[in-house]
Amino acid sequence: MSDSIARQKTSQSRILIHITFHQERNCMSILPPYTPPDFSRPELSNAPAVKVEPAPRDGVVPNNYHGTSNHPEYLHLGGGKWILATESRMDSVLILLNNTVDVVEARRVKKGDPVVIGRTENGEEGIYVHTTGFDPPAEAAADKFAFRTRGTRETPFSRSYDDLYQVLRHDRNNGYIVWVLGPAVAFDKDSRDAMQGLIENGYCNALLAGNALATHDLEAAYFGTGLGQDIYTQSLRPLGHYNHLDIINEVRRYGSIAKAIEELDLKNGIIYACEKKKVPYVLAGSIRDDGPLPEVIGNVYDAQDAMRIHARKATIVIAMATQLHSIAFGNMLASYQAQEDGTVRPVYLYIVDMSEFSADKLANRGSAQAVAILTNAQDFLVNLWNNLKMEEK
Amino acid sequence: MSDSIARQKTSQSRILIHITFHQERNCMSILPPYTPPDFSRPELSNAPAVKVEPAPRDGVVPNNYHGTSNHPEYLHLGGGKWILATESRMDSVLILLNNTVDVVEARRVKKGDPVVIGRTENGEEGIYVHTTGFDPPAEAAADKFAFRTRGTRETPFSRSYDDLYQVLRHDRNNGYIVWVLGPAVAFDKDSRDAMQGLIENGYCNALLAGNALATHDLEAAYFGTGLGQDIYTQSLRPLGHYNHLDIINEVRRYGSIAKAIEELDLKNGIIYACEKKKVPYVLAGSIRDDGPLPEVIGNVYDAQDAMRIHARKATIVIAMATQLHSIAFGNMLASYQAQEDGTVRPVYLYIVDMSEFSADKLANRGSAQAVAILTNAQDFLVNLWNNLKMEEK
Amino acid sequence: MSDSIARQKTSQSRILIHITFHQERNCMSILPPYTPPDFSRPELSNAPAVKVEPAPRDGVVPNNYHGTSNHPEYLHLGGGKWILATESRMDSVLILLNNTVDVVEARRVKKGDPVVIGRTENGEEGIYVHTTGFDPPAEAAADKFAFRTRGTRETPFSRSYDDLYQVLRHDRNNGYIVWVLGPAVAFDKDSRDAMQGLIENGYCNALLAGNALATHDLEAAYFGTGLGQDIYTQSLRPLGHYNHLDIINEVRRYGSIAKAIEELDLKNGIIYACEKKKVPYVLAGSIRDDGPLPEVIGNVYDAQDAMRIHARKATIVIAMATQLHSIAFGNMLASYQAQEDGTVRPVYLYIVDMSEFSADKLANRGSAQAVAILTNAQDFLVNLWNNLKMEEK
Amino acid sequence: MSDSIARQKTSQSRILIHITFHQERNCMSILPPYTPPDFSRPELSNAPAVKVEPAPRDGVVPNNYHGTSNHPEYLHLGGGKWILATESRMDSVLILLNNTVDVVEARRVKKGDPVVIGRTENGEEGIYVHTTGFDPPAEAAADKFAFRTRGTRETPFSRSYDDLYQVLRHDRNNGYIVWVLGPAVAFDKDSRDAMQGLIENGYCNALLAGNALATHDLEAAYFGTGLGQDIYTQSLRPLGHYNHLDIINEVRRYGSIAKAIEELDLKNGIIYACEKKKVPYVLAGSIRDDGPLPEVIGNVYDAQDAMRIHARKATIVIAMATQLHSIAFGNMLASYQAQEDGTVRPVYLYIVDMSEFSADKLANRGSAQAVAILTNAQDFLVNLWNNLKMEEK
């Protein structure tokens, strides 16, 4: 028991009183080391070189194409030379050209592109899918009977928060932080303020969202409402159902969000902070959109391409209150990032949602490494910013 | 109490034993009558004629434009002549040209188009929003204290089903039935069979969905799986994560869904039934898409335009297991339909979802007339088809 | 817009930076005034005196008994003398004896008790149910069309939090704060710490829960786990499924919780804080219980009686993460409290839960005045304590 | 593909058209065979005899007591003689007396009872926990990457239904079918009718519920409402909030449910069917109860004892729309049943609920063998009865 109490004392905690402790930690040690595959194992050292076949048509791949997962995948070029597919994602194919591999969506393949062939994973066809690179040393065998084997809203999230704080502090200077936001984040005053604070203080390298998030955030800056409801008092404003249409019309009149912010003298919010800090944002169109705002990308496959640019760089992703964007971006994300110095680090994916269904759904779409925090995005952001801002002072 | 029991006996019921009773009813009586506004009331008879202003630019509307709701809205042309805006939707504007009104999304407005101006609703500016046309005679005053004032999963849905059966039977010959489907409908054998049966027997005039529904339905026809999981046994097939990518690749190779169904000799499913019965379907793109299939509309605003064609005609809409498409289509739907003979009838909107949140969210986006049935789409479809097919024999 | 921004600045906010502002407010002004009924209105001044009939048997009430709501209810004693039923609750009956009224559950009625008769609410039978005592001045008419008329997880909760902080600060010295807790509160280190802090600092006058909350809280104090899962790291401890049984066995061996805390030298947690600060707690038994702990009340109607003692005194109730206890206690709570000086104040009921269903269900059981905050109880408690403890320093 | 289609044809389906096929199956083959442990394995053949220690006090067990799981557990009596603990449950202890083992809740242990000691599971202390008795032959290794590894509302339930139909048909004559019901089942006309049909036709050997289910079912029989809401039309009846109190008062007046059914001439419903068919039911009290009805067991530990009687006999349990009772009964259920002829068969546990959280929560409380069907209990019952009643005709 004394061991347990001692351990508890090491928590930095959502509760701010413990925060000083945290800052003594060596942040560089927080990333787990990566163990590459042992290519001297017989099944790998005897593996054949990988094969390719030309794509038969633009956007069509050959039979028996290899589809990527989000794990590190290595290709055997022959002679014991293996290369890692970097900037990977799931559900794409591998184009191998001049001993360089590129992970490409099938729709972007051109006729004749050399597509890697084979669906085995242990070297049989020169492909090795490496799922254990970040594993901790083996754990003891599990009990035959146990409670609480599934994550739910009753799972304790204290450490998840603490880990997240650490990674964010680390990656602010040594990574690429991507936020994926649903519109609910802009509907509440405190969470909107918190998100603004995070962006203004370097905790956001890219923001991915849809027309609704940007629209309602600008609506809040201009009218103090979200879809007509006061973001502080909850009161429904008279004729408030016009507000988001009016702000869209204003932005369309000025031709761009940046110009509208200037002309309308908007002074707060998420999009305001992105513009001020030159943080890139991608607004992907959807069939639910009013407007849209001029910056919204109407063709969803162009939007995917724009999002993928950030997926290639991401070291941590926080996706909140949007199943559509979370699954879309989760899908184009690898679980690892090869860094410039050749080392490999994990890519963290945090999902913040109210329902077990959303977290499970993401896992069911392949993003099993995602860490779910089941709570309201409003409180999540407030917690996060209350903690991280302590360092700003 | 005897009254209550008698009434209960009149139910046709999800339970099939009572089904013969139902068929004796006069289906034509099921639609509630519409009471037009009383334009002789002083505030309307004294109303000014409505005003318009030209749009300043393509896709930009004048200040003080009138935004539409999903209620019947009447415009005063002057001299006591009022016209109803037909084929309406919410969050759009009214173009009044040659005494004819068209309900147009702001993004489709052209420079100079005469846009109706004014935000009052009771005739003050020549606009009357009529919210009580389908109201039953006034009810007695409510108690000061009551239980169960909110609809939840515990609300009894027996009558909702019965009403729905009636409207579907009626509208099969006298209306336009639109289905809006999420991919989960194709993930289960029974629900997929049921949906196929409904389409093949005339209960679907148009189907709206995304790339995923069509992909997984074709995957089921070809592989018997949905995203790699057997749609009957739940078992995960070896390498099943390739299945949906493989079927997409096949369809892309053949160039169209119709051609692929023929060449691959597919014989069942939702899309198969649509093709066989020439039921139009709209597949709207989203950032979550793999592929996409060739028929998917990549630009979401083009997709909106394609969906709106069916919104203009719809008399009943059933939206299941998709928040994105449900809200999108709910947004472009009026609560009424002006028929060729000049009469006005309600447009029914049924939402089938597992969570109160989804039903509430649709209401919060303005579709307050939607009837929510909180259940799994699988069982809903099986119930529906078990009942409706009784007439087919 | 400037108005909107100004208003936003007055928010004290979950975000701590604004906290100083709040402390300047006059806390006594936070409670809305109560407007008693106007008994000079004809329907009240002409009302007959209320009638009673004797209960025919123990635990059986006469036909046409009057059932209570949670609103203020007044009885006419005759001659224009009306009395308010104090310490009321819903679904009970009124015993009128010697011009004093007592609100009693039907099961506690004794044969011959004079039970108030009548089911009208506007004085027709000498009973007046007053639903508008705390209403603000009349608001402007609502729009015919509006978004966001229903509360969901997307509702902005910033002000709900701020109001709650104020009421808790006020009622710490001038009210009776009751917490109703589900076991999940003890499953997470931070929320458990926060709840301990709230109790130790006077923000809890009574705690209502079940065997599970107490058991898992003591389990956490002894083993650092909740149902075998580490409350900080989430790891499942070897043989952890014994932990809660072991602590129950220990407490049963010592004969009481207080004795076990002393003997086992437990030093933290929710129950520890209650014992230390002499805060009364009621542990009501349920069929889900292991053990139980010695203090648990096995007969649920005895437990109801023990809970009702606190319901009679409560001025604010916060119910978290338990549908059973929330609805049970909501049921025995009035919406008002008659204070010693004769004034009437509201009783606040906050429901913290993850699902719209739980909040709706409480409303459907009559507690329509409840304020729902849809979030994880963990974050709710951390927010609360982060804010309230600022004053402690 | 032809294989997949063929397999699909073997489904009996929620869709009734395939029902004849099913009846040809040999129902006796549906139960999987049980493979007992191989006691000749060295770790078991060399195992010591199990040890016991006397309980130190009534309701207190010795240190290092062995706590039961819901798996088959065997005790070594010495000399190679092992006995199976029958009628087991989780979270209890083993009393070994005269070479007979009894699974007893700790609260029911008497001072001096010989309690089995030891927490190892593989024979080290004479205890063997056997988790693989019903396992099918080993399956092929799983892919390194797969979708849909978690059960959600999107999981296909067609086969779950078909399996359930089969087991119910089998167990109607060869087992013991227990239903655990939440009150929502009585709130809807169709589901209430279906449940009545199932009981009247032999598909229910015992019914477990609370005061609310019985109250609202009797309310429906008397008033046609559930908590004041018409169970068919959804309309709220005037003064309907009295209905459940009135029916409780009537039953209390008559002294018993059976007498009230007779005197009030009630003719339909769940409780009516139980009384008519002499199906035993246990109504366990809870702190949420109004009333209660006379048959309700107010002490929850007495209620547990009454429920356990049915748990000892159950071969299939269907728990619907109640987390409290589902977890309570799941807790006292073993995953196996030793039959009179010495063979061992599985005990099926189906959970019907709307939320992944409820299904996960049950699993987190140890009932990992539960089959979850995520849907509305209303539709589940209608499906079930539509299918099963086909045989009745």
C-alpha cells in the first residue's frame, strides 16, 4: 500500500497543486524508444525482394496490391537491404521507384506506377509489418478472471491527462501538434477561450476542421452566439438563427476570412488565433455546410490531400467532438514518425468524445492505438489550458 | 379503462397478428388536412407588398435578406395576392421574379437576382410564416406537473411504427419516398435483405448515401462481409481489411457500379436493387472516403444540388444511422409539399438512431418536426419489412 | 457586438484567470426572490377549505387523495388562511392535523391519518399548486423558428459552472449542500482527490451513495485501485479482482468503517474525509452489492427514510454518475425550501452525467427543474475544485 | 463468394420468410460440448489437496480465502479426486464440507464454516479454474491489422438473433429461461404484448425485476398508460401522474397482486401472464420505488437470496433495459450449468441495451461471456416473439 501511495504522489494531476513537481521531469525522456525489427531472423534474412507491378490505369491498382496499415512497414529491396515506408497511412498502396517508397492513395496512382505486390506480413513476399516496435518489456500473464478490461467513461483518466500534458510540452518544441475540431468547441465560451489560448501559446501547428467550426467561431466573435445561442448564458437570441448565415455572408462579401477579421474588427476566437499566429488550417467541405466560407475546400478529395500534408508531419493529434473528421484523419495517420535523424517515434492520437461508440468506432476503423478520453470537449480543453498555461507565466 | 383497451385493439402493431385489420382502413384519410392562413385577418390584409433587393455579387445576398425556415412561407405580392413558396427548405433565400418565387441557397444566387428582404414573420414586411397549418384542434390545458415530457428510448414507439406503415403504403402510390442511409445498414444481413426488399417492392423513390454505404453493400454482395466482418456470423475474415478496397478497385476498373454488378455477377443488396429497379441514388463524397466509387460526387456542393432535387419532391424521408447525411438532408427539406392540385400536405421526416443526442441534434438544427424512433437501424428495417411485405403476397 | 463582448468579460469562468472578479460580487444577491401566490385573486379568495379523509388502513390512502408535486403547494384552511406545505417532495400525500401539514409517503401513513383530498390545482378544492414563484419577469415572444431549443452535450456550460460556483460559495455558509455520488467518482485519482478537498473545505453537508462508492473509495485508500484497476495508471493489478472483497472483509472484521480507517491507517479519500469532518453519509443498499459494508442500510425503505432527512434540509444537490440514486433522491426533493425566517428559496439540483438519456430521464420523472451538465464526473469535480479552492488559500 | 452466399442461405433470419428452414434443424445439437480439464496433466496430477480454514466470525472470511469467478472451478480433494463447484457465481467463497462444495456469499458464511483457501488458479493450491471448456478448436492466427474488433451498435446481430431463437426453443423444454426486465418493457404496447406472449407460451421460467416494472405493467393493464403516458399513442393523460400511485394504492388495498388482478379484472400484461401461468417472479426493492407493491422484497440481501435461487437453475438469461438488475444478476450467475446427468452445458447471458456503455460495464464487472445485442428492448421483444410464435400455430 505504501507503494501505491508513493506512486500516487508522483502524479502531476489535473489538480494544479501538484504542478511544480512535473516541471522537474526531463521531458526528453518521455518518448518510448523504438526497437527496429531484427532483420537477422531467418524469416527476414531469407526473405525475397519485394515485387512490384504496374498500375493498369490511373486510379486503379493491380491485383494483389499490398495495402498499408498504420504500423511501420519495411520492404526488402534485396541483398538484405530493408527500407521503412515513411509518412505512411492506412488503406493506401506503396509505390516503389528508384529504391524509394511512397505511400499513395489508390486514387492518386498513375497508370504504370510500380505498385508493391503481396499480402503477407512476415517477409514471405519481402514485406514486413512491424507491430511491436514501441512495446514495453513483456508483462506478466493476465489473470484468468478480471474486471474492467474495457475502457469506458468510468476508466480513470488522471494519467492520460498527465501524459498528454507532457507530450504537448515536449512536442511544442520538438514535434508537430495537430488539432481536429468539431463545431461544439466553439459553442462554449470557456472552451473557445481555452483553445484560443492553446493556439496563441504554440500548442497548435495545424488545425483541421469543417465549415461549421470556422463559421460558428466567427459567429461567436461577431455576435457572441453559436447557432444563435449565447455561448455564455445559453439564451437564444431573437432572430439568432440568422447569425451564422449573416457572418457567412459578411465573409463572402469580403472575400476571405482574413479580410473579414480585419474589416469586422474581430478580436477573439479560434480562427482569429490561427490567423494571428499564422497557424495553417484546413477547412474541409461537407454536405451539411451552409455557405460555405471562401476558404472551405469543396472537393473532399482535394481536402483529403490538404489534410494529408499535416498527417505526414504530425507527432500528436487531438481530435475532439467530431466523428467525421476524427475517423477521416485517423485513417490517414501512421502510428509512427521517422525523424530527420533516422530515429522513429510514436505518433499519439487522442480522441475526446462523449460516447464509447465514437471511440470504439475509431478503433474499428483501424486506429486501435488511439487513446480515448471520454468527456465533454469543453471540460477537456479547460483542463488542458488550466494546466499548460501555468508555464506561460 | 374499457375505452383504453378498445383503443389498444385497433392497433395494427409491429406484431403481425393484427395486420389484417389495418388493410381495411381508407389510406387516403391518413394525411391531416392543411388549413391555409386566414389572409383576411387585419395584420395580413393590411400587410404591405414584399420588397426585394438585388444581390450585390454572385453568392452574396443583400443585407436584411429573408432567410427561409422549413415552414410554409407566404409572400404578399400586393393587392391581397399572396403566394406560397413551394419546394422550400431552411437557411435559404427567396428570389422573387415575375411573381414567381424560388427558394435558392445563397451560394447559388447570381449578381442582380431580386432577393426578398425582411425578417418579420407576421406580415409586417409582406412575409407570413405559417406554423399551424397542420395543427389538430386545440387540446386541453396541460397539467402543472407531469412525467415523461421528453422523448427518449423509453418512449413507446408502437404507434409511430403503425403510422409509418400507413404513410409508406399511401406514399408508395401517392408520394415520393426518400431513404437516407448510413453504412451500418449494409453491415447486417437481415437489415440489408430488408432494405433490398423495400426497394424491390416500390418503397423507395430515391436513396441518398455516401461512398461507404455503397462500398460496403457491394462488399457484402461480393465477399459477404462489411469492412471485413462477416455480415451474418460476425467473424473477421482473414485479410478482410482488404475487402472494401478490393471491391472499390474492381468497380473503378470496370468504370461504373452498373458495369461491375454485371461483370461480377452480383445478385443481392441495396445498390443492386436500386440498379435493378432504376431507383436513383445520390452518393455524396466525404473526407472519410476510400476510393471513391466512380459515381460518388466529390464536390459536396454539387452533391447538395443533387440531393436537393429529391428534397423538392419528397413526401416522406427516413434517415437512418447517419448524423451527417440526416442533418444535411433535413436541412434542405420543407415540412410541407404543395401538390399538383394545389393542396398542401405534410412531409414526414423519420429519424432512426440509437442516441437521444442524434435526435436532439437534428431538432437543434431546425428539423423540429422530425419523428425520432430510437432503436437500432437493423431492427427497425426488419420490423418495417416484416410488416409491409405482408401485402406483397 | 460590443455588448456581447462586454458581457463575456463578466464571466468568472472555469478558466481561473478571471477568478478575482467573482469575489467582489455580493453573494447574497444570487438567490432569486420568491413571489408568493396572490390569494386575493377571485379563484383563490373564493376557494373552499381543503378537505381530508381518514386513511382506511396503514399504508393505504383514501380514494381521491391529493398527490404532491415538487412545486410549492398551499392549502386553504378556511377563512382566507393558506399554509404552505414545507419540506415537500413529489408523489406523496398531505396529512393535515391541527392546521399543520406534513408531507408523507403513502407507505408511512397510518390508519385514520387525515389525508388531504382533491386533484385540482387552482383552488377549486382548497389546494393551490404554485409553479411561478421564482419566474423572472416575462420574456419576449419566441421566434417561430429557432435552432438549439434542446439541451445536449453541445450546450455551453460556462455559465452553469459559474452559477454553481456562486451558489456553492453562498450555501457553504447559508445552506445545506448534498452530494449524490455514483462509484465512478472513486475510480479516478484526480476526481477522488477533488471530492476529498470539497468535503474537507465545507462544501458537503451530507453525502448519499451506495455500498459501491464507499467500498471502492476505501479500496483506493488501501490498495490504490478501483475494482482492481489502478486509479492513476489504469493498469489492472494482479489478482485485483480480490481487492474490493478484501477491503469489505477487513471492514466487516473491524465492525465499522470508522474503526477500519483507524486500524488500517487509511489517510485519504471521500469516506475518510466524511469521517474526519463528521459529515453524515447514507449508504443505501442495492441488489448489486457485494458485502455489504456494516453501515449500509439493507432495507431500501429504511434507506429512503434516511435519505429523506437530508432531502428536507437540502438547498443544493449535486448528483453525479448514478441514475439510480439521482432519480431516487430527485424524487424526494422539493424545488423550494422554506427558511426559518419564513422566506422561500429555490433548491438547486445539478445532474452531472455523460448521456442526454440520463438527464432526460430525470426530467421525465418530474425533476424538470434540474440543471444538467453533460460531462464526465471526473472533469466536473476537477473543474469545481480547481475553482473553489482558490478561496481557500 | 459462392461459399459466402451458400452460408448466408442457411440463416433463419429475423425475416420470417426463412423460418421453415430452421425447424428442420436438430435442436439438440445446438449446445457446444464441454471438455473437462485433463487432470492427468502434471500440474494437476501433482496438485496438493485443497485447504480450508474456519471462518473467524459470522459474515467474515479468513485471510487468503479463495474468491470464485464465473468459470468452472475444480477442487482437489486429494488422491486425484477433483470435484466441480456447481451452482457457482462470482465474488463468493467455497465452503467445503464432507467432500461437498457449496458456493456461498461471504455475508452468509457462519463462524467456523470451512472456507477454501488459496488464490492460484492452476492447481498449485488444489484449485483449478477452467476457462476453456467450451472453446471451439483453435482458430488461425489473427491478422496484424484488422477493422471491427470491438462490438458496437454497428455489429451485425442477425446470427445472434438466430442463435437465440434456437437456444430458447431448446431450453423451453430442456432448460430454465430467466428474464431480467427494466420498466421500459412495460411502457410500450407492442413490447408488452410480446413479453406476455412469450410468458404464456412457455418461454419464461422465472422473471426478475423491480417494483417499477410490476407497477407500470399493472398501470398499463388498468389505465393503458406507463407513468401517465399512453402506451400506444404517446399522449400524456390528464392527471396521468397519479396513475401509478393509484394502482399501487389499489394493490396495497387488496393486499396482493394476485387478488388485485382478480378484483380489478385485469386481463393482460406481463405480471398477469406470470400469475396465470404460475411463473415465479422476484420483485427486488430499490430506493427509487414508490409504494411498494406488497410482493416487493424490501431488504436487498433477502432479494439477492431470492434471485440466487433462479441463478442456480438458469440455463439462459435475457436481461433488458436495466443496468442495475442486469449487473446484479450477472454477478450471481455462473457461465456453466452442471446437469443432472453429470454433463456440463453453457449458461447463456444476453444483454439487450441501447448503449455500448451498459454492455461494456457488464463485461467490466466480470460477465465477459455476455452476448450484447445493442438495440431498443421494444424491437428486440417484437422480433423475438414474431419469430418464436410461428411455431405456436
